[in-house]
Amino acid sequence: MIFFHPPVLIVGAGPVGLVAALTLLQNGIPVRIIDKDPHPRIGQRGTGIWPRSRELYNFLSVSEVISLAKPAPPIRLYKPGTLETLKDLVLVPHVEPTPAIPFNGHRSMGQQLLDVILRRHLEKFSCFIEMGTELRSFEQFDEGVTAVLAKNGISETFDTKWIIGADGAKGIVRKQLGLTFLGETRDDAQIVTGDIRLTGVGLDRLHWHRFGNFNEQGLSLRPTDEIGDDGWQFFLFGCELDLTRIAESEKLVFEAITSLIPTEVSFNKVVWMSYFRPNIRMVNKFSEGRVFVAGDAAHVHSPTGGQGLNSGVQDAFNLGWKLALVQKGLADKSLLETYSAERLPVISEMLGVTTSILDKTIASKDGQTERSPILFMLGINCRFSTIVLDEFVTSVEEKPINAYGVLDEGHLEAGDRAPDAPNMLQVGRAEPGATTLFSLYRPWYHTILVFAPSLADATPILGALEAYDKSVVRSAVVLPSSASVTSVASPADLVLVDQEGHAYSAYLMEAGQTKVFVIRPDGVIGAIVHGTEGMKKYFSKIFVDT
């Protein structure tokens, strides 16, 4: 019997490692995923899920995240020493979905539940996490990597092609690669956080309760039924509390909470807790040779703004499709250099954004600061990347990189997030039906959108696509609402009529124009070009010569 070694070893089975694994598996690349902890981690931990990440889970067909994540409840602040309301605030103002942004606004889901959902998706591919399995060391060669693993004291040598380190800030992968992790540790924003089960007289489950303040001593309780019908995520903070000591025992946590809530409290138990002080650090690069880092292994920061976990899964999604194409032999290994090149500016700017929110939170008396739309992550872009191509933008030498911008729906360039559009009439099928652009975008192929006044205008462009591997390139012609489609004999995979004009509006198209948008497997616009030559030029940066 021939024992087949999966070509990718993923170290760390939190959401970042799980998204990397799922992206690769959907691309047809087998993975082995290990985690040194003997049991899956528990705890709410980072709960915020922003619109760009919800889009990512949609592309991965992880619909449970979309359906089960909930809006954060309003925050209720109390007058000192009382249960009398001082004021109610919203963490993030409610935003309605739009045709271009179907997953708008902020949602919450505990990391424990997110992990369970993602693991179930891996299991559909017969991929199971090997818990209690630790990476001890690895050695790189021209053709692969040899890893030394350990489980139950037994050592194993494992040969693979690539390693992805999603093993957190203290993980071995970054350290053994010798990547720098420069930054600062903040002692002015220590917290004890965790999951607790308790009931309190007058504590409803419709609000996120906040007592005290950030500078002296304070408590935050967010209700979550994921823990139980008496479950809360708690945060203890303030320089007057001995937080390192409190984190040592459940009894001290109960005492601290009792001192801060002016009502009768019945405690059930502390489910999980951790002492935390923000580290603000990042690597100098995201890879070395055949080994990559993603998520907390590559960058850590203040939890203010809730960007950390979201950034980590977006790292994994950026890397996954590129690694799949290289492993399949369809792309040159140099494509993998764009992972680091595209993510470094994004993460560098993100650290600035979250640190600014931390500073404002500490400076404000009630620990509240306004949340900017930048946190929705819809303006994150890689316009500066060497593999994107835009024939409609004048190239400016030394154009400043603004990788973490606020979304401007009146401007669209290659390197930006691709917008959605609903109610696209799918023609040429026995039963014409409506679909969305987002339902076309998936992590294992590029989607070529040809906006054209008629099918005839699109035909030459579609003919040029015949040169590319059908498994990694799909095409759709997008016709204006005024188009009368009598015959749909077309080489395109799909012919869509934009019956309500949403696609033409979101992609800033004018009637009568022909324009090609190449959507990458990660939902980013790889190219905006006039036609065949531009499309070929873009793919020459991605695929090896066919």
C-alpha cells in the first residue's frame, strides 16, 4: 500500500488554520492539520465578525456563520454604585444590507462555536484535526519540508511540500523561521476576560452591561446563550484591580464582580478565563521558502476594533488559492511572494487603526469610542499589488498605499473588493432563474465577468478563455437590463441579464460599454481591462505558460 502524504501541513486548528484548510480542500488540495492542545479550545474569545469576513464565509459556503452570528446588544452604562441607567449606546450603528453589500454591519459569534462549524465543514472532506500533536521542528529543502511531530511522547518525521503556521503568537513556526516580531507590550490596558455563568437581580439579557470605568476599575458583561441561558462573556479592567492575581482563581473573579455590580448576584461557574495585556507586533514578512505564517503567528494587536481574528482568516484566504494553484502546477512559485506583499501593508495599517482606538478608549472616561466604518474592512485593498491590472487607472509613480481605506462605492479599481449584485436573471436554461454575483465567486476559480451590450460583443473575449484550464476559470456575460436575448448560444458558462441594474451600478458601468472584470478566487478584483489582450496580460501574471 502506498501511503500518501498530504502536500500541506497546517499547524494550529483555530479559525485561521481551519479557514486555510477549508480553502485548500475546496481547491482539491489535501491537508494535514494538527494542534498541540489535547482538546478543542473553549471560550468566546474574539467574537466580532465584520462584513468582509462574512463575505469570506459566504464564498466558502459556510452559511451557518451568516445565519447564526447575532448583532451585539446595546451597551448600557450605569451611574456609579447603582443599577440606575446612565445611558445606552450602540457598539456599531445598525446598517441595512444593500444590493452591493449583502452582509452589512457587525455580528457576534464566539470562537468556540465558529471552530465547531468550521471543523464540520472540514469533516465533509474526511479531514479531521489531530489534537495533542505538536510540531517540534522543521527543515526546508528545495522540493519540500521535513517536519518533526510529537504525540503522546512519540516522535514522527513527516515529509510535506508546504507548512502554514497558524499556531498563534507563541507558536514555533514564526520563531523557527527567524522572522522578527517587533512592537510593544501595553501595560496600561490589562484585562481579565472569560466566559461565566451567573444571574443578577435586575441584570437583563437584552443589554451589554458596563459598570465602572476603564481607568480605575470596571466590568463589562455581554450576554450570550452560546455559553448557557445564564452565560456571559466578561471583561474586568482598570488599574485599581490586581488583575494578574484575580486571574488566578474563580473565587477572586466572583469577588471582583460582586464588588462592581450593586445587586445580588448568584454565581454558577467560570467556564474559561485568561489574563491579557495587549501586544502590538507584526512580522517583517509572512513567509520564508515553503513555510508561511498567518493570523496571530504573524500579527497581534489590541482587541479594540475587533480586527484580529477577521484579519487572520483573511490572511488564510489570500494564501489558500495561491498555494493551491502552485501545488497544482498551474502557477509559478513566485505567485506565493504576493501573499506577503499584499498582506504586509494591510496589517501594518490595521495595527495603526486598532492602536488608535485603544488610546482613545483609555482616554475616554466610559471606555467608549465611536467605531469608524473602516472597521467593516470593505475598503481593504491591494491596488498596489504587482499581480493586479487596471487599464482604466493612470499609473502614478510612488502612489501612496492606502490598504485599509474606507469603502468608496463611487470608485472601483483592480485590487478592490468585488461588489455583489442580486436578481441577475440567468438565461439560456430551461427554467430562467435569478442569482447573485456573490453566488458565482468561489475560492477554487477565477470568475471572468464580461460586461457587454450584447452577446456578440462578448464573443471574442470568451474565445480567448479557451486557452485556460476550465477547472480554474469560469465566465459570465453580464448584459444590461435593456438587452433582448433571443438566442443564448454562447461559450460563456453563464449569461446574465442585470434586470434591475444593480451590477451595472456597483461596477460603475455605462450603457454601451464593454469591460472585463476578472474576479480572483478570494473575491478581489484582479483585473479591470478593455478586452482580450488585457485579460491575457493579467493571467500571464498568475498562470504558467499554457
